[in-house]
Amino acid sequence: MGFLYQQLTAAEEALKVANKRFADCEQVTFQLQNQLAQEQKKAGTGPAPAPQR
């Protein structure tokens, strides 16, 4: 029983770290998209097409 509790605790902690990293990546992506849009506006090229998923 103790082993399972330890494993669950470790998994929950890993999930917290993964969620934090994901949020950080989303923030950086948002910042880079804004930076790209500003550079394109300066260059007069307009926005790039959205990437296909």
C-alpha cells in the first residue's frame, strides 16, 4: 500500500511539472507569435498563413 501511495505521489508531482512546462511553452509561443506579427507589420508583409495541423 505504501509503495502505491509513493508511486501516486511521484506521478502527481511529475504531472505538475509537465503542466508547468506546457504552460511555459504556450506563453513562449504566444510571445513569439506576437513578435513575428510585429516584424511582419514593420516589413509590410502581413500575417503568415496559419500552420496546418
